[in-house]
Amino acid sequence: MKNRMKKLLVLATAATMMTAAFTGCGSSSDGADNNADTSADKGASNENLSGSLSLAGSTSMEKLCEALKESFMEKNPGVTVTVEYTGSGSGIESVTAGSVDIGDSSRALTDDEKANGVEENIVAIDGIAVITDKDNSVTELTSDDLKKIYTGEISNWKDLGGKDEAIVAIGREAASGTRGAFEELLDVKDQCKYAQELDSTGAVLAKVGSTPGAIGYVSLDVLDDTVTAMKIDGVEATEENIVAGKYLLSRPFVMATKGKIDEQNDIVKAWFDYVNSDEGQAVIKKVGLILPQ
């Protein structure tokens, strides 16, 4: 009898231990399932962005914006980026009104624009090159000479050591950020006497290149061999000289937002994350611009 009781007690203990073991395994399995669910949730939160992003503004920023647009959309195929080149002033007006996500400006924002809640996000630095047609023998000017040319005080190249040829002063339209920066840096705002006012950087480049006696100003990154870039005060328009602070005519490229970047929607935040990434910075340098210090 005693032996039978011992045998039953051993069997009962074994059964209890097995039940506990199976229960423990069940808990472990449930925990694994829960962990898998959590991981899946995290993976879902990293899905590609989808939607649209709109920019408008400076024509001088076209080369930069197109390069960034192409590479950003390649990384984010669910996002459509549109850019309109309407001039810096118009771009700032559009972002202020909320009709675009980002306003492109090739000049610093004014105090009034900032007072309207527009944030100045500098993404690159550009130089403004002063250009002439290739046949012009004058290849260097002082900043004072340049002022006198654009205010009409000097009107013939012979007065600057060149041939007897009328100076044709080409500039940009009133809303242009390039014009605003050029006139501000030379301290000739609203004093310039232009022979022609053109509506894009490319138009100025083409006009100066094909017009004897012409002089104009363009974004440094569009320079090509159809024109001559002049030295100003003995300094060439190069990235090295701009970074060193030696070259007079340089200005910021701004991608303005209504409010700070961290107040924007996810797509706008992703755009600026990309612009500030190593890949985005490489795009900025590739189009000939200078990274903000």
C-alpha cells in the first residue's frame, strides 16, 4: 500500500512539472508573437513617403532645384515635387500666402518678410559673376567702376581702357533676387539705368554673349565659355575666393518656409533632411554652389 501511494505521488508530481513546463513554453511563444507584432509595427512606420511638394521662386536656383528634385524623387518615388521659376519676390509671396510649401529666394529675406512668419533657410551660397562678351578687351573692373557703369556715369568702354564702344548694361527684372543682391551689394539700389531688363539668368547669359559692348551679371554656377567673367577689385569670381570672403558679389540661396522647418509636414521635413544629408550636400556642390559655413 505504501509503495502504491509513493508511486501515485511520484506520478502526480511529474504531471504537475510537465504542465508547468508546457505553460512556460506557451508564455514564451506568446512573447515571441508580441515581439514580432511590435517589429512589424515599427517596419510599417518606415514606409516610403507619398504626396506632393511644391516650390516656387528664384530663376537663379533652377539648376540647384532641378538637381535636388530629381535625386529626391528617385529616393522617394511616392512623392511628386513641382518647382515654378517665378522670381524671388514672387516665391516669397507664394510661401507667405500658403500657396506653395517652399519659396526659393536668391537673396536674404527682408525684415518685413520675416515679420510675416517666413523662415530663412539658407541651403547654399552663390557668387554673382559680372560678365562681358568675349571680344571685350576689358577684363577687370573696380567696384567703383561697376557702380558708375550701372548708374550711367560711365557709358563707353574707352573710359575704362577698352575700345570706343558703347556700354550696354544688361540686368534682371525688378523681382529678381539676383538683381536685388547685386544692387544691394554695390549700394546702387534703385539707381541703375539698364539698357535691358531680362527675366531669367539664362536670358542674361545669352544676351551678353551675343551683344557687342554688353555687360551683365549672372549666378556663378551658370558660367560657360560664351562670356568672360570679370575680376572685381582684382579678385576672380571663384568658390575659393567667396569662401575666403575676398570676392564682393556673393549671396545666399534660401528655401523659405512659413514657420520653422520642424513645424512643417512630413514631406517638407524629409526634403530638408535630404538637402542637409551627405547626399544632398554632394548635389549642391556638384552644381557649382558653396555649402553654408
